[in-house]
Amino acid sequence: MKTRVVLADDHQLLRQALRRSLEDADFEIVAEAGDGEEAIRCVAATMPDLVVLDVTMPVLDGVEATKRIHERWPSVAIVVLTMHAEDELKARALRNGASAFLTKDSAMLDLVSTVRAVAQGEQLSAEMAQQIARQFQPLVSVPTGTAWGDEPRAERATSASPLTAREEEILQLIADGRSTPEVARELFISAKTVKNHLASIYAKLDARDRTQAVLSAVRSGIVQLH
């Protein structure tokens, strides 16, 4: 079964190029949108597996559209396109539910590879891991009792993990950038067993994919990014 994709960008020529590249790679483009609100309507109408959307769009920008799509349809993966590699935009997109992001000057092959990796739930990209690390780095020196998100840092650090020891071990390897086959080889288990553990991890952390699972686990102090 083909991965069903919604494309959202206000530049029609770029959308056409994206469509051709993704269709050539055997993805199914189920809808196109020229602004953030239209993107949300397209998702509601077609229920795709994945959305590729630009940050800078009229009516509703891509970061806010990411948030609304993620809140309403958390199973839909989101790849965000940016004109510039701005850390603040990436951090906002990540917090709002993005699974990956690319700059618009990336090669089409890179975009197709990223979309495929997100659709298949493959390894966490180094760029996403670095962005998660940067997002939480300023909090490392926060004194005990100082707010970290909605809870005191001490409470987060000492709260019981919902994961088993094996699940924590697997998620740490995922956070370190290992793919499913690499985790399987390192732990001497099958790739199917790794996938079963990941499904359990996602359910326990209320996460859609590796990016969101690692983000939740780092926030809770379950894993560390090096």
C-alpha cells in the first residue's frame, strides 16, 4: 500500500516538483494546498499518512498548521520545509509535532529519502537529535524546583518511567541514532522484536514516531542525548 501524502506550499511550481519526485518514488499525493488552513482541510478530507508543508504560507503559517494537525490527528506524520535553517523555527515545529524538517535548498533526493524514513519510522536523524538537544540544553543548569515546562525539574527527573528496562535501552539506542536493524544487532534480538518494543514505547509515551518518543523521553529524563 502506498504512503498517502498531502503537499502544502504556496509556490505552485515547487509543489509540482515535489509531487513529481514523490510520485516517482511511489508515494500517492492525495491533495495539495496553498496555505495552512487549506492544508488542515485537506488532511480532514483525505486522512493522509503524512503531510509535507512549508513554514512560510499565507492565511496560516506552517508551524501553526503543524500544531493544529498534530493536535487533531496525532497519527499523521509531518515533514516541515523551511527557507532557512533557523533554529527557533525548527524548535517551534518540533514542539508542535513535526517529525522532520528540511531546508528548501535540499536536493529532491534528500527530501524523498526523509519522507520515506518518516513514513517507515526509520532512525532518528542526527539533525532532529541535535535540535532536541538544543531545545533542552538551556535547562540543564536550572536549579531544583525551577519550572521545566509545566512541572518542576526535580519532579520530572525522579518520576517513575513507564517503560521497562529493555524499552529504555532500546529508546536510548534510538536516541543515539541507531536504526531498527542496528538496534537488533546490538542487542542480539530480531528486528521484529525491536518493532514490537517500539510500538509499546509509542503507546506508553503517547508518541506517534521516534522523534516524538525521544522528545518525550528526554523531557522526562528517561534518555539522554549525547
